[in-house]
Amino acid sequence: MRKLIRSFIEYIKAEKGYSGHTIRNYESDLRQFSKFVVTKKGIKKGDPGIDLVDYTLIRSYLGELFDTCKRTTIARKLSTLKSFFSYLELRGLTPFNPAVDITTPKQEKRIPAYLPIDDMFALLEQPDKEKELGLRDLAILELLYSCGLRVNELVTLDIEKLDLNSRLVRVSGKGGKERLLPVGRKATVVIKEYLENTEKTRKKAGYSKNHGPLFLNYRGGRLSVRSVDRLVKRYSMECGISMEISPHSIRHTFATHLLDGGADLRSIQELLGHVNLSTTQKYTHVSIDKLMEVYDKSHPRS
């Protein structure tokens, strides 16, 4: 099984173009399942054979996960197994896909966390523009809110993908799919100022003026996802935002504010890079809640 897992991981790296984060999740999920098979089948030595896996064994594995994992995590692990066995079946390495008929656990409907406009604006006022890192942090927050980027899209962004004169940015999303996004005027101004202030730092790190990572850490390297997550949490605490927020919360905020401002779902779908409109439709719950509040306050018969 270990050899087949390695082969599958190489396949999704080379041919599917999945992100590093997705590949790590797939590998972790399959290693966890392999350990479960070893334990469940009482294998003392060696590597379990793929022929030991059937529908019942996978159902048993998922049943154990319900004690420790969220439904979204279980759904992801099942999806990993379906992809893995589909790959093996297509290559004639197993006669059938034992996971194909297993139903994905029903997901709980969850309204995305988002910030009201006043809180979002307060967050944008926190970084100290007089300091290089403060200016960088403001540019990060402005770009996240301006474009609704995923945090991985933000940290992998290079300068050459930006056209600040036209206020456009080319983003590489999930599965390597690119999309062209407009950049807000305020975000454009801050990014230009940030780039001007970091010319010496970039040169010292070996980057040219118009090439290399857009956002740098204090050592001159590419900023990490974890660093962006930390700075968002720090600034939210500093301005007294009580809810737990993350870079993804700013993406939700972007979408919700657009919808409240009159943007249609199809446009928001394109901006967010969602493949299916159903993924975007979760934002309508937020707007409907707001609509109900207005209705209850305004209608004489409510």
C-alpha cells in the first residue's frame, strides 16, 4: 500500500497540479488510513496489501473518525480515498473502487464569519505606515479585502503578476487555475508605496525591482501563510474585534460586502474563483439574515 500511495502522490504532483497544502493533506489522510488497516487487520510486520481493503473496512474507518473529527474533515478523508482508489482502478492496480458507493457525510450549514464594514475599516487602520513592516501589513490587509484572495494565493503572488497602472492582478488559484482580478484604488496606492519603500530590501535579497515575491518577511524571504494568519489575528485583537478571525474571514467579508452592495452571485463567483455557484451561495444566508432584520424593524405587520 505504501508504494501505491507514493505513486498516487507523485501523480497528483506531476499531472494534477495540486497545491502543496492539498498534496500534504492527501498524503496525511492516506498514511492515516494505511495505519488503520494495519491495526484493524492485525498485521505484525510489513506493508498491508491493497486487496485487504473493501467497502466494509472503509465504513469502519469512517465510523471511528466520527469520534474525533468534524464532518468536513471526514468528508475530505473520504474524498481522498475515492480519488486514490479511482486512480488505482484506472491503472488496473485494483479491480474496483471500494469507496465509490460510500455517501459523503451531510455537512452542517455554517454561515461564514465576516466583519461588519466599521470593524473592517478599523482593522485597516491598525498597521503603522511609518514602519516598513507596518506598511507591508497594511498592503496585505488592503489586498485581501480588495480582491478576496485565499491566503495561499496572496503569499505565492509575485510582483510581475501585478499591473498597478491598470489596477489588475493575475492570481493562481486552486489547481493552478488563473483569474484576473481588479484591485481597489486604496489597495493600489498602498502597494505602490510599499514597493517603493522596499526597493533596497529586495535588492539585498537578490530580487530585481519588478520580479520576485510581492510580500517579504523581515529577512527578505517570501512571507508564509502562518505569518499572514498571525498578523491578521494580532491586528484584530489590537482594534478590539471580539470574534476569532483569520485571512479567510476577510475573504468572506469581501464577498458579503459585495453582495450587500448589490453585486450578483455570478460576478462574486468569478471574483472568488469558485468552480460551482453553490459554493458562493452560502453568502446569501448572511444577506438574508440582514434583510430579515431590516424587515422586522420596518414592516408594520412584521
